[in-house]
Amino acid sequence: MQEKVVFKLEVFEERIKRRAMKVVCDFPGVTLIDVKEKGKLKVNGEFDKFEMTKKLKKVYEFVDIIAVGPDGEPAKNQKLVKKPEPKVKKAPSYRGWNLGFFK
């Protein structure tokens, strides 16, 4: 089953980014790689995400999996269900009360 995995890879050196991309490209089962967002590496395909994380950690020490999900975009025509807002009761006013000793 195709999966979409997002890795946290905050690297500022271009050399390390290229080495990480080479590791991901050489991994069997990868169909798509996206590095457009800063600090994130998105990979689609059929692969072992834990083995890929292990190999990426050899290139750059601080690599984490942020999100894992099915490949493809979610349906755009889904209706959003709004939760009803809770009704807030107003506190009673004591000015109109006749208490007798305050007159």
C-alpha cells in the first residue's frame, strides 16, 4: 500500500540535503520526493519507513517522522460539521431584588 511519510529534516547545508536526497532516491519503492517546504522531506511510495529513518540518521543525526498517512489527497468535497456553540447563561442581577434591609 502506498504511504506518504513526512520527515523532519531541518538542515541548512546544501551538501547534507543532497546526501539525504540520494539516500531516499536509492531506496526501493519510492515514487515521489518533495522538499519544497522548509525543514520537511515528504516521501511517497511503498517502503519501510523505519529503515529509511535509520539510513537518514546516518547522513544527518536529527531526523524524525512527523506524519504518516495514505498516499493521495483527501477528498475536497467533504462537508465540515460545525459543533454547536455552548449557550452561556448570563449571571443574575441582584439590583432588582427587594431584600428588605437594603432599602
